[in-house]
Amino acid sequence: MEHLAIVLVLDGSGSVGNTDFNKVKKWVKDLAAKFDISSTSLGVVQYSHYTPRYVSVNDWMLTNSVTAV
């Protein structure tokens, strides 16, 4: 199997609200759990008035990195 790199961009602006943003974070964690971490890299970026990087595509522990967010 080829290596798969995925980057998810999450809307963290105030219009989303905490409840819905938490739903999206849970969805990302559930999605990450479905991939084989030996052949998948996942990056997560939130955009708003600033852009923090939560998980780098180069992080090798996909599930642990994503679930820590």
C-alpha cells in the first residue's frame, strides 16, 4: 500500500461555536482511528484570526497525536 498524506483544515472561527467545534474534533479523532498509522500521515490545521498547527503531517504517531488535541 502506498503512503497516504491527509491534511484537514478546521474552521475555528467564532461563528462555529464551542459545541460544534467539539463535534468536529471528535469526528477527526474517529476518522484518524480508522487509518493504518504505518501508512498514513495526518495534518490538522485550524483557521481563524490566527492559525495554530495542532498535528504535523510528519508526526508518526497519528492516532496518539490526533487524540491528544
